[in-house]
Amino acid sequence: MRRMVSESPTFSPLYRQIKGLILQALDGGEWRPGEVIPSETELAVRFGVSQGTVRKAVDELAAENYLLRRQGKGTFVSSHNDPRAFFRFLRLQRLNGDVETSRSVPLECWRAKAGQEAARMLGIQLADPIIIVRRVLEFAGKPVVLDEIYLRGDTFAGLSLDTLREWQGSLYGLFESRFGARMVRAEEKLRAVAADRTAADLLKVQEGSPLLSVERVSYSYGDRPMEWRRGLYSTAEHCYVNELG
Amino acid sequence: MRRMVSESPTFSPLYRQIKGLILQALDGGEWRPGEVIPSETELAVRFGVSQGTVRKAVDELAAENYLLRRQGKGTFVSSHNDPRAFFRFLRLQRLNGDVETSRSVPLECWRAKAGQEAARMLGIQLADPIIIVRRVLEFAGKPVVLDEIYLRGDTFAGLSLDTLREWQGSLYGLFESRFGARMVRAEEKLRAVAADRTAADLLKVQEGSPLLSVERVSYSYGDRPMEWRRGLYSTAEHCYVNELG
DNA sequence: GAGTGGTCTAGACCACTGC
DNA sequence: CAGTGGTCTAGACCACTCG
């Protein structure tokens, strides 16, 4: 690994190049979610830089939730099956602040062709194969969230209602373990909407009552969109929490 | 500055102690928002540590939005009057993703005594003085947000409707410049609610139509709550955007 | 005790800003 | 040009984990 000469308008420090190489290895599956990656000194030798430079690269990757550092043990590939990550993408609490565990109840799962909007959101071509999942999330036995989920057909080919029913754990954990699709970040758009007939029935609220609409696009490595979903949240007893820095 | 001996269950690295000292200086008003703080080497001399240690302290403070680094120029105290910070606490966009500027239209501003909830949220005693502000936020001339804002009476003593009307810029900018109250972070709870009569009138929507309710507590240095507000957002043409890491 | 990440230092050099 | 933050290195030592 040679230092990129400076003198350039597109200057990229060494540690960012190392970061890129580590990302590449992660994307290529060299280390799987939940596993340890080599120690900093090993990586330093491998890339021919000092340990401090590797350190800075790993620091950034850890800050961006790709990696998880644990003093004395090593650095691990982030996993949605790690209990620590369970609430990373689900920001729902009771109104009083209590955090409950949820249960996913899959309703439907079918194959379709991408329409205009799904194609744009998933970065695929019109009429490319997609898979659509509908499910309800229950908290304390009560339905709170109705999700409609659009997935790239190529990546999630074998997904079925049975698979969804058997799986214990979060959907993202399933995507990661069974399909090698590791969601790294997501963008959400929130609005308030009125419940239509079917949503009202499934969430056991009155037709026309206000629901929180959460539209989300989830990305894997390299900003590849993998999932587009729309959730309707009943906020009678729950709320979506957010932290502003 | 001597290194804290280890052997302790409450081990705190040197750079965190330096971070605390810098925070203390910021809180004490040694440097004002928008100003430069001393260079890293100056701070290193002042605190009797190496430049690298100061660097790590400043890094964390910059990551938490207390400070803003600018290569070649120096490190600055964050300010809500800096254009860069205008959208830090207002996550509203057009549905198509465009970001518009907003105009604040103050409606009312009166003194009151803290009730049960306001007292708890603001960390003050029941019946302590508070100030309540109501205002509408307009985007492209249309009302989109109705805010009801509860402020600590001690800190915001002189606030009046005239002050609010004269001020050009964000409320947080006003709080910072005129009252020395610098909001550093905030916690929000989002729900969907039905518009009541007055909200419907002010936001020019139908009574009962769904609105996004955003309840926010804003904190200053040392996690001191300074403001509690509830916003009702009309999401017909706008949405609240969020990024999940 | 060996191995990991975490802290701290000192020094050299680079990139950016403004005079 | 001087001054700032940004990068990179090498080495010493500390805290944590586990066998």
C-alpha cells in the first residue's frame, strides 16, 4: 500500500483508503456478521501501514455501525441478530417510555413486477422482479404496526410466507442470515395519514383515525438500496422516538 | 493537570477530563457562539497535556455538535445562527425532497405558572414561572407547523411578542443570542393525532384531519432542559425526514 | 500471561486559510 | 509566509477478557 501523492484536488487520506479496503472485504463476505475481524496489528501488516492508521479507519467504520469494538475481545462485524442491534431501526416505545419486545405476524408474501415507484426506490428496472411482504407487528399481543415491504427479487429469491413464519427474530436478522443482505443504514419519511378500511381492521382502530406513516428505504454496502417499506403505526399507546444532535 | 490514577472502577481517560474542562469553559461563556476557541497547541499548553490528547477531546465535542472544526481557520463554538445549523432541529422537507426556508409567525406570548407536566419536562418546581409561546411556521407562504412552546421563566425573563416579531432567524438563534441559552441536543416523540378546531383553523386543514404531533424537549449544557414544545405538522405537502444509522 | 482494543506522547509532515 | 487543523508514524503503557 503506497501513499497516494497529494498535490491533488481529490486528496484522500491513507486511512480512508484503508477504510475502503476493509469495506470491500466486508462487502465481499471475507468476515461474516457476528465474527471477529483480524486485530489492528494484523490489519496494519496486511495493508502495510501503521497500527494508528488502521485504528482511524476502524474508528470510522465503528461510528457508522459497520463494526463493533469490544475492548479485550476484538472488533466484530455488526449483526442485526445481535440483541444490541434489535432497536436500531425500530424506534417505537410506549408513551411512558417503556420499551417492549415485538412479535412479527406475517400476513402475505407474493412475487410481483416492480412498478414505477418501487423501481425508483430500489434502484432497479421497471418490471424487474420484486417480492412484497405484508405483516403486522404486535406489542403485548396488540397490533401496532402494519408493514408493506418491497424487496429486490434477485436478492431475496427464496423468501416465502413459511420462511417468515418460522423465523424468530427481526426481519433484518433474517435478511442477513439467509440472504446475505446486510442493511447498514436507512432513510425515513414520516407523515400523518388517515387509516383506510384494511389498515383500520388490521390495527383494530377506527377507519379514518390518524396513523403515523413511516416510509423507509434501507441500504446495504455501497449505498445499494435493498428494501423499500411503508409502515402504518398506531400511536394510541406508542410513539416514535428520535434524538436530535 | 495530573493523570487520574487507574486502579479504579470509575476510570476516566485524560482526554475525557480535558473534554470536561472545555465543556465547563463553554458553559461558563469563556468563548461565545460563533467565536474561535484557542488552537489545539494553546489548549495543550493550558491543560498540560499533549496536543494529541486535546485533539481527541475536541474531536468528541465536534462530533456532538458543541464545536465546529474548520481546517486552516480554527475551531469554532457552534451557533444556531450559523446557516449550517439552520436545519439541525427542523427536519421538514417537501414530499419531493426539496428543502424550503420557513418564516415564523408569532401568535401569542404570555407568562404562566408551570403545571405538573411542564414542571417535570423542564426540571423545575410546580408553579415556577414559565413563558408560553404560540407560533406558526410558514413554508412558501402557507402555514405548516403550529408550535406551542414552554420556556423556563428564569432564563427567558424578558421575552415578548415584540421581541419575537422583530427577530429574523430561528428561535434557537434568538435564545442563544439574547438569552445565552444554547440548545445542544433534543429528544422528540412523534405521534399522529387528529386536528382540533383551533389547529385546523390555523393550519387551514379540515377539523379531524391527521397531523403529525412532535413533542420535543431541548437541552442545554449539562443536560439541563430549557424548552418543551409541541408541534403539530401538516403533512399534506411536507414530511419529517430521519436518518437511521 | 498473552492478546485485544484504548490511551498518551512526541515529532514530522501535509492541506487549507488568510495576510 | 505563518498559523491552523489533519494525517501518519513509532513506541510505551493501560484496561479488559479469557484461558
